Amino acid sequence: MNISMGNLFKTGSIISIALLLLLFLMAPTVYDHAKAQENHPQDQEAQWVDSVYRNMTLDERIGQLFIIRAHSDLGEDHIQSVTRQIEKYKVGGLCFFQGTPARQIELVNKYQSLADIPLFVTMDAEWGPSMRFKEHAVTFPRQLTLGAIQNNELIYRLGKEIARELKLIGVNFNFAPVVDINNNPRNPVINDRSFGEDKLNVTAKSYMYMKGLQDHGILASAKHFPGHGDTDVDSHHALPVINHDLDRLKNIELYPFTALAKTDLASIMVAHLNIPALDDRDKIPSSLSYNTITNLLKDSIGFEGLIITDGLEMKAVSANWPDGIVELKAFQAGNDLLLLPNNLPLAVQKLKQAVTNNVISQDRLAESVKKILRYKYQIGLNQPPPSLTTHNIAQKLNTDSAILLKEELIRAAATLVRDENTVVPLNGGENIISVALGASSETPFQKELSKFTKARQYQSTDLQTTRRVFDSLKEEQASTFIISLHDMSKYASRNFGLNKSEVHLINQLAAQHEVVLVVFGSPYSLTFFDPVKTIAVGYSDDGFTQSNMARALFGKEKFSGRLPVTASPISTFNQGITTASAEVLQYGLPESVGINGRKLHQKIDSLVNAAFFEEAMPGCEILIAKNNKIVMQKAFGYHTYEKQIPVNQYDIYDLASVTKVVAGTAAIMKLYENGVVDLDTPISTYLPATVNTNKAHLTLRNIMAHRAGLKPWIPFYMSTLNTDKSRLPSATYYRTQYSEDFPHEVSPNLFLRADYPDTIFQLILDSPLRSSTSYKYSDLGFYLIARIVQKVTGQTLDNYVREQVYEPLGMVHTSFQPAKYFPLEKIVPTEEDGYFRHSTVHGFVHDMGAAMMDGISGHAGLFSNSRDLAVFFQMLLNEGQYGGKQIYRPSTVREFTTRHPLETRRAIGFDMKSLNVPDSRCNIASLASPDTFGHYGFTGTAAWADPANELVYIFLSNRTYPNYPNRPNLLSLHNYRSKIQNAIYVSMGMGQSAPDISQ
């Protein structure tokens, strides 16, 4: 039967799992034996094992049975102790605990050089080396989180990645996976280390994890036989007793071990458990029980791999059995490897006496030692291992692919347990209130929520504050409350970190309002929340889990996880809703879309630092999206050169002329496809005021391609200043307080006369045209576009684009007049104006003419952040579609992003890559495709989309700060924006033979 084991496990379905387990039980040994024959010819292996064994002394043979404790964070006394034990007792292996990767590598090299027979180097690395390293390694999700995943191929990939990392630090034997079935919520030691409560789910995921390890050169160990899941006692501290009968044990606890024993599993670790159904002697732990290990595991179940004890230091055995005797009893029971003896010299002495006195037969000793040697041979320990290097070890462990895998696992585990009123996905326009319990400040979850909604946010770390917050919300008319639980405990004995009064308040609120409860912790805590109709579980409280959950709630990611355990009658195993994520921008690592992430960050960091050195800008933000994935979103520097407020990746910037495409052109595109305007009809059709002027015959196509003969700009503000030396705003045109006659606020406490926007309009109509209609960049036509929009729709430009474009796209941080809607600390200042407004331009548009139009114009005035802009340009790359909504027809997008028929550069509203110019004179990255479209902004902004490479590039800065008239435009002079854009293409492997202008 030609069935792929990977494919059988890929879906994670119960039927597939059961079928594969049946295949295991029917005929697995033929497959495994054949593989062993192929990889390790039996005759060579046997010759080496027999030869080595014959030449070993009794002391050396006994030494192979022991695995001793090793740390890389302890001093010279500890190192000397390990050294003595290796040299004197010829131990078979080491078990590394806390430390650092670099120091562990140094010690592994040292210790392996001392060993006559290379050592097993073991580690508890259930969720990767980070289980023992506080830093320098990726912390993968715990097994309970993985238990929620439906695609078990991801579990195989996790095993493969952990194997890669372990090899880098010299480990060849991982004490993982945990195959215990955790069916006791009060279990203090297994708990979130288990894949869950279902035997088939646990078995399938354990197999895939084991295969991922062993297919890539790391021995695996299934633990803790016969099953440590149903106990509320920690065997590190006392001896747990499990009173289930044999039938129950076979059906539940023993099931994964029985199935995995039929595969090529290298080892099984035996727990310290008292199980009367297997051995009814008083205080006999399973690790010392002949009936449990030899009669059951070896003879009845048929396991032929290595059998290893759990740590013999643990109180479950050491409290009841003296040193030396416990190791002897463990070996007599059938264990091959004795882990962490309390007193190695005494243990060796007792075992040696037993062999000498024939209490332990030579055959029994040979059975275990030869098995140990056989597995050492199979992983290449028949010869001294190569010396390991510490060079760049942190980078080698923390690869982008490892981080990407972690993120994939977290996304796949996210579980929407129930949603009775179908409120998910949430709508950003709803009146939402977010309350984070267990948090003292804005959480990553809330920060991510703020991308999609203007939710009011609260946090609380104590019951008194929680009560005060909930009391203030009782009468709220919010459509949805999002309650998130943080800083939880995994222990039932601590109520999972929840106060019973808090639980009551949440359930009470859920009875009166729409509540979405998000649990960033143990799924067992759902036992308290049956009254809540919408619940999602993230399983842990790390930043990416929180951000991913926020995106999933708004439909930007999908929910696909299932509860791995039962928490209550309505929160049961395998419960969960699969949602469809809208086709929206996701987050991923550069490598996931074929970009060299390390090269990308190095090049961009270098260019940004060079710009900072020259004071070309005080700070900036860069976003790069490829293939619908945001692969870089990074903030650099500060709001100002005073370095008081660091740039945040969601800060709001004055877009300057990027307004022309995201507002002016966006509005005309919608009117064009609705048949309200035509690109080649004279604008006098839409603006009667242009009749009998030299503007009447102009067309939108020519205006928007800057081929209408319009003057570049008019300094309207200068006519409103005093004529004396002060050049201050004239009292004829300005007041310091709002009134109906002076309503247009050009800066705080400076209001322009009501009729002056009409004066500006008339000045444009009266302005002469150039003698030529060749390309000449001009703002004036986009003033007219704002008027056209208002005339044909009855709405101001800002209201029209908000309703037609921004709200459907969820661009909640895109706005004219941003100071009315956002805190100033989230808006980056643009200038210390000493020539017009004589104040800090902060939250008001920098462009003087746009400011005099009440901050709303087609050429400038729009503010936004990088993600909103990325959404807009991704929509255009998607031919007008985003998040399941068709904003524009594909034909409309093509019409406006195609060059004007007489142009080698400009499209309709959009700038494009200049054709037929040398690379050094190209307006954007020389490596960008000819179809790339977007725009620059005077304040130091840029937004470009490359259809050929499915690439979006957003650059935001305030290069005009503090005083642009007195500072050279170094950002443009040295082409930093296009150099950074070019670095993206270089990092994609493009243009390697061409000059690299990104440097």
C-alpha cells in the first residue's frame, strides 16, 4: 500500500490519524527495518558495536549507562566535576540545563574531546533550545498550543527546525515529545507540555514531532511512560499515584506509547509514578518496576528502542530510595539509561557489585550497552564529532525561517471557540471598547486593534481598578466590548490567574452587552465563562500571538484552531470555528516571499543611518509588502532632532503630494467608473465657473498628467501677509479666534477669512497658461479637482473619499485635518514655520495653499500611516479589490495607472518610472519594473507599487523639520528614498551584475 505518512497526517483529521495508527499496528517494522538497513548497513553497525563492546572494561560498560547533569551557566567547580566524571567513570552522556548557546558549544567541544566513546548530549528541548536558554533562541509554542493545530505537517516542520538548532549547539538527543494525555486540568507538571486530552491527536502530533527530529539526525524520546497526564501531583516533589484499572490505562494513557513503539522511535522515558494496576507494591514507582518496564513495555508492547529513566534526582524516587540502590533497581527493572544520578560514584559501585556478584547478568548488561552503542552509531557517534563553532551562533539560531515557522504555528493554533451571534469578523466602524485585564499599559493586542478601529482602551491589573472600569462601562452604548485576559497562570490551583470577582464582572457584562472574550492563556480557564457567547483563545501572551489575534478578529487572518482539551460542557475538545480570512495584507518574513531578510535590513539600516548622519531627516518609517505580505514595517529615529519621541511604526505623517493619488485621483477614479466624469471632456462641463476662462477647455486626463499648461504653483499665502518687515499674517485676513467670518484654521489660533478659498479658486482661474502643454508638474489642477468633486457629488473631497474608499478599506488612520481626530503625539510635526504661520506645524497640513483651503485639497492635506497607505496600494495591485470588497473595477485601475499617450513617465494622477533615461537620472529605483506607479511627497514621503514584482514600498518622513527653507533637501539630493527602494530589489537577487545604487 503506497500511502504517504506525511499526507495522512497533514489534515489532522481523526479518520486519517486512526488509519495511520492502524497501519502502524499492522506492519510498521518492515518499513523501519528497511530504512535502517538503507541508512546503516547492519553488518557494519554490528561489527562496530561488537568490537567496541569487546574492548570495553566493566567500568566503561557501566559508565555508558549514565547521563549526568551539565550546565553552561555554572562556574569552574561544576566544569571540573563534569570533567572528572567523564574521565573517571566514562559516562555515556550529558544532560544540559540552563546556560547560553555559545558557552554550551565550548563545553560540548571540551567534554566530547575527553570521551573515549562520544557522548550522548541530551537536553529537554520540548519547545526548542529556549527551554534552557533565557536568550538567543526562538521560543516555540508549548505543546498544548500545538495541540490546537489541524495541519500536522507543521508539527513535522517544528521537529525539523528544532533538530537543526540542537545540532548547532552539539545536542544529539532531545527528551521530547511529551506524549502524555493531559486529561486532568489540575496537572501541575505536564499541563501545557502535552498536546491535549485526545489520544489520537496526541499520538499523531507526537509522531510527526518525533519524525521531524529523527529524520534530521536527533534522537527523540517519548515521555513520560506509562502516562503522567492524569495526576495533580508533581513527581519532582512527590510520588504521584494513578489508580486507573488496566483497561482504562490501555485505552488512554498507554495508547500513544503503544502506537509509537511500533515505529522507529529511538527512546521512551519512564516516569516516576505509582500505578497499582501495573505494580501493586507500596511506593514502587514505574521507573523501578520490572513488571511495568520489562513485562509491559518491552515484552507486551514490544518496544525495542532505548529506555531511559526520568531524572533520578526527583523526589518521587529519591525521597523513598537511597542513592545507589535507586540506580540499581532502575536498571534491574529494564531501563537502559539512568538519568541524573544523585551520587554517581555510589551508583557505579552498586551496579559493578551487582554484575560481579551475578545479580545482574553479563547478558543483561550487554543488552543495554550494545543498544546504547547501536544508537550512537546511527547518529554518527562511532567517530569523534567535529568541533562546533560559536561564530554568529545567535544569528544561526534566530533565523528568519525559524521565526516565520513560529508565527505560522501561532496563526494555525488561534481558536475561535464559539461565536453564537456571529460578530466575527468585527467591523472597524463599530463602536468598540477594549479592556485588557492583567495589563498596566497598552498591550500589543490593543495596539494591533487600533489599526482597524478607533476603540477606546482601558487596562487594569487589580480588582479595584477593574471594578471601577466596569462600573463606568455599564451604561455605555458600545456595540462590542473586547475583554482580553493577560498575565494569566496555567495552574488550576491559582484559578488560572483570575480573580473570581473579575470572572463575575465579565459574565455580568456579557449578559447585558456583546462581549468578545480573548484568552491569552490556558484554555482550561474557559470553565469560568460559559455565559460568554463569543470566545477566542490564543494560548499564550507573547506579542505575536496578541497581534495575530487582533487581526483574526477583524478578518485579516483566519481562525482554524480547535480546543485541544475540554474546559466545560460547552467548551469541549475539538471545538472551534474556521473562518475565512479576507484577501488582505498579511505579515510574514522576507524569506517567505524570496527576499534575503538579512541583506534587506542591513542595506536599509545603512542607508537610513547615513541619512540621519547628514540630518536629512529626524526619523522615518518604512513598510515593504510583497505578494500580499508585509515583510518589513520598521520605525527609525525620532519625531524631531530633540530626540524626545521615538518614531512609532503607526505614527501619522503629512503625505504632501501623495495626497494627489490617495485623495484627488482616488476620487476621480470613482467618479470616472460611475460615469459622472470623463477624462477627455472639457472641465467646464463640471465646473461652470471655468466657462469663459482659459481653463474651460482643459481635460482631466491632461490636468492629471501635468500636461495642461498650468503654472507649477502660486504662493497664495504671501498676499495675506503684512507688507512691513514683520511679514506677519495680516489682520485683514486672519483672526486668533474662530468665528463664522473667520472659520478656516490654518494653525492653532490662526483663522483665515471665510471667503479666501474662493479667492484662491479665482486666482487659479485667472492665472495664465504656459505656451506649451509639455510635461510640467503643477499643483493647481488638483485644487480644481477638489472643486469638481464637490460640485458633482455635493460632498467635500474629504467626506467623499472617506465614504467611498477609506472606510471600505478600513483605512481608519487616513484623514484630512488629523488634529481633530487623533492625539498630537501620534502625529509627526513637519516644520517650525517662521515665514507664514510663525508656529510649529503639527497636526496641520504643511502645504500653505492646502492650509488656506481649510486643510482639504486635491494636491495636499491628507495624513496617514504606512499600513493604511500599503492597503490602498495593495488594493490597486489587486486590480481594485481588497478584503473581499471591489473598490474599483480592474479596467479603472488600468486606465489610471497607464502612461498618458504622450508621456514616458506620468500616468493619470500617478507618477511612474521614467523611461529612456540613464539609471542615475531615474526618478525611482532603477531596478523597479517599468509599470511601477505611485508618488512622492514634498515633506519626505513616497508610496510606490510594482505590479510586475507584486511589491509595495512606503516611505514616510518629515524631512522638512525643523525649517525647510533654510535646509537643503538632502533626502532628494542623495536619492535616499529611491536607494532604499532599490535595496529591496537587490535583496530579491535582482541587478547583481549591474551597479548597486543602493549603497
